[in-house]
Amino acid sequence: MHFEQLLTQATHLGKSQLDENNQTMQFPANWCQGRTAFGGLSAALLYQAIRGQVNDERRLLSVSTNFVGPLLADTPFSLSVEILREGKNSTQVLAKAIQNEQVCVIVQACFAKNRDSGINVPVSKSLSLKPVDETHTLPFIKGQMPEFFQHVDLCPQQGGMPFSSAHTSHLGGWMRFKHTPKHISEAHVIALTDAWPPTLLQMFKQPAPASSMSWYLEFVQSPNLEPGEWLGFEAITHHSKDGYGLEDGCIWSQSGDLIALTRQTVALFD
């Protein structure tokens, strides 16, 4: 099942709430990371359900995700969307993925209209990735990689592979979906950003889990990209202690425009 098919279901679920219909959806096991849904998928589905209830004139500013519990494959779940406040310029929305009467994932998103302002601070960061070399795209190896990985292409350039005893927490490269979408939306950016492993995983000496606990994305601009375009990803962990790391990074267009900023708290089990 392609990503767009799952997004369509999420859009339908979000709108069905307006008709007070209790509907559910589910996803196949090949979208899992371990025993739970790939985090980028669950966050993107909740965002998509939200997007259908917000005026198109208001663009996404930020989306905050908390992974409360596992969201299981091949098991029905519902999407609950609540508009917390809709003001003159901004809208705050809360969404939950509920499965077996348990909250599994929570997303809070902030949307706003563009406003006239005399304050303008140019982007102070710049893309440091080299041009894409598709011959270095990682292959999907069943049993050695998360199942969801069969849906994405990653072309790493900076940092090391997971569990390689690397001495850096810097990670970067290019990313896109194997199945080219008709257009790239915020939902695609959300999902692809989480396709990269936590930056600290490369420092592990042997295989062990790491889990995203909370994740925050800020969109500098709406993505205006070609359907098959690669997106750049660069991230680093600034601090890690007592089993938790704080990672942040940037998402770029292939031409070097900053699309979004990302930050997450990761629990380590090394």
C-alpha cells in the first residue's frame, strides 16, 4: 500500500468526524518499525486528518508529536481531531490515534495566515550536502532493516551506519519516497524526516533499540517541490546523558532552500 493511499484514508477519517461517523483505518506490517508503526507514518496520518479541517489559507507553522504507545499493524484504529482554538490569524489543533481504546500517538499542529511585517531575518543556515549520487542509495535488506524502509530511498553522505561505533553524532544525506507522489506536501516531509535513524544510533557498539519520545517540526515555508525531488536532511545531537538525547536538524530542498527545522528527544537502550 502506497503512502498516498494511506493519506487518502486519513483525510477521509478526519472529515468523517464532521458527520459523526465512527470510522477506522489500518496499515499493513510493511509500514512498521519493530512492532509499531513507523513514527513518520503515524505523525503524517494525524497531520493529514488535521489538514482537512483547517482553512487552506492557513499554512502549517509547527507540528509536535508524542509517541505515547505502540500503534499496531493490521489492527483498526481511529483518528480524533479537535480544533482547540481558531482565531483571526491562527488555528491550533489536537489529534489522537486511538487503538484498542488506548491513545497511541498525539499530534498538535499550529497553522497561520501570512501577515504583513517589516521584520525580515534571512536564513542563517546553508546546505552542506554534496549533490545526490543515486548509486549510493541504501538498498532494503529484509530482516536487517525496519520494514518501512522498503518504501523510502536514503542516500547518506554524513555520519556512519547504525551500530558502527562512530565518534560523531552528525548525520546527513538525501531522502525521497520510492513511489513518486503526484505532489510533495507537508505530510510527505513529515514522514521522510523520520525515516532517518536517531543520530546517536551510529555511536552504539552493538545493535540495541532507541525510541523517539517527542518530536517537533517547524516549517519555514510550504514545500514547493517537484514530485520526484530529493530532500536534504542534516541533524546532530547536541546533548545526551542518562539515557536520553536531544537531536535537532534541518530539511532542505534539492536546490538548497530551507524547508523545515526538526528536533526530537530520543530514549537510548544501549
